[in-house]
Amino acid sequence: MNKLNKHDGVLSAEMIATLINEGVIKGASLSRLQPASLDLGLGSRAWRVRASFLPSKARSVAARLEDGLTMQAFNLDDGAVLERGCVYLVELCEHLDLPTNIIGAANPKSSTGRIDVFVRLVTDFGAAFDEIPAGYKGPLYAEISPRTFSIFVRAGSSLNQLRLKRGDYRVNDVALKALHSETPLVAGAADLAADIDGGLGLSVCLKGADDVIGWRARRHSGLVDVDKVDALDANDFFEPLGPQKSGFIILDPDEFYILASKEALVIPPDYAAEMTPINPGLGEFRVHYAGFFDPGFGWSDGESNGSRAVLEVRSHDAPFVLEDGQLVARLVYERMAARPDRLYGAGLKSNYQGQGLKLSKHFRSAPV
């Protein structure tokens, strides 16, 4: 099989591997491949900057850094602490030389979003975060802003991931309803049970039989080493939230919450998905840092068993009431250009397959 076929859709791991071997993606490691994305690695060069910025269509990132935005340049070879409340820019290991028919999109990894680290991809002459235009040739950078916990990173650490796409890949609502009728995208749901309008609607779960329905981050906690798994006690960093008899919680401004969807989601093997925030007019809060869902999420042994989406929630300027069952996000489905050889959770280090409410991989004693 030609691993780089001409079908429209999201490129599979095997297709991305072909691009790496052909030098289209330089500096990438094949060991970082996921079913429909590539985990990006931090390089050695880093800068603390005065504020978040885009270089604009007229300038490179290097030129923009020379405009007085740099506070400190430093090296990550021996590691460094990135302090909460500060903004950093790090050059990534990967360098792109994309064909004119392939675009890129980036998102934080699941484990990055769940420790409230805001990460966005920046390119030379870029006018938007996390977007890579077709035919882009140049370096990649990560803007990193820890919001709640300070983090320790080093050259080679991975905080965000890249997805490559070609042609007509988006699944519209008509096709999504047809897919749901054939293969339920919400485990156990009939067609009428799914809220499909600009993607699959997700609602928040604040009630249930579980002792813990959410977590609120503790301020002034310790340091999170992003490369160490099961190294921290969850209770030192998060306060557990029990079921809400009232049916709602009040989100405090600038507090960070980990919650879960009511829906148990399914991403069939020939599809990928991305979580997108709802219209800001529907609520004064933000859901979604890590938005990529790989083929096979919630799919086990050929059956759509479903996995709940973990929601990273932060209120805006005012306290906001979030009610059980309230619509909080939508899942946009995309066609794969080819089915990956290995699906999410099938022989891969997939930390969140079959998840319920779960903190990031850095924490032991975190509920499943």
C-alpha cells in the first residue's frame, strides 16, 4: 500500500512517517508518532518574552524577537523551570518543508492541558496560532504559558502535537448524522440522543454515583516535571469536588477545573476529531486546551464502548454558574486519508483510553 496516497483527509501515522523519511519533516522522531498526529519536541533555544505575540505576515519569529520583546534567552539542554504567569517561546526540534497541498494544525497534548499549561504553535510570518499554511517552509515554535503550576521542561520534552491534513477532510452535520446512525458516536445512544449541530455536542457531568465528579486546582502547589509519570500525589495539587446536589457549581474567575463529559465518546477507526469551544455567547467560561482525539478513542476490540471527554474549564472575568448537563463544547469529526495501522489504545501508550474522570499522567492516585 502507498503510505502517502492521494486521498483527502487527516494523514495517518504511516503517512507522516513517510514525510519524515523524505525530509519533509526534519528533526522529528518516529517514536513520537500517534495514530493521526506527531508529538513535537522542545529544542534547546528558549526565550522569556514580555507578552504573547504573532510575527504577522511580514516578519519571521526571529525578527519579532529583536523588537524588544525578549526579556531573557536561555538554554534547555539541562532543563529549566517555566514559572506560572509568565510567557515563554521555545524553538521546536521540527522543521517543515510542506507540499503545497498539505496544511497543518497544532494543539496541546492531553497531559499538557490537564496541568493548565497554555501552549500554542507559532510559525514564521504567521497570522494565527496553531495554523500552518500549505507549502510552509521553516521552523516551528511553541508559545508556553503555565497558568496554575510552574513546570520543569528540558530539550526533548513534548507539550504539543501536530496534525497534517489534505483536501476536503471535514465531516459536515449531514454526514455526521449518517455516521452516528451507522456507528453510534455516543456509546449506547440512538440517533435522536446525539446533539449534532456544527459537530457533536458535549455536556458536563456534575452529578452521579461517583464520589468525585471533578477537581479544582490548588494554588501555590509544587513543581510539575512534565516528563515524569505517576510522580506526584493528586491531592497535593487538586482539591476533589463531590457530586453537586444543587446540580450546579459556581466557577470562580481564574480558577482551573477538571471535569468530565456526560457522553462516552467514540472515534471510529477511519475518523479523527477535534474539540472546539462553544460560542462565547453561551457562557462566560472556556473549555478545551487539548483538542485532538485520535482514531480508535473509545473504540475497543471493534466495538464502540466509549470514553468520556475530560474537560479543562476556566471561567472568564466573572463568576459563572455551570449546570449539570449544560452544553460546553463540540467535537468536530474529520475523515482520515487512510486508516492508521494502530489505533488509539491498541498497543500504544495511550494514557486515557477507557477513561472516566482522570487527571494527567503526572499524578498517581488519580481517579479513573
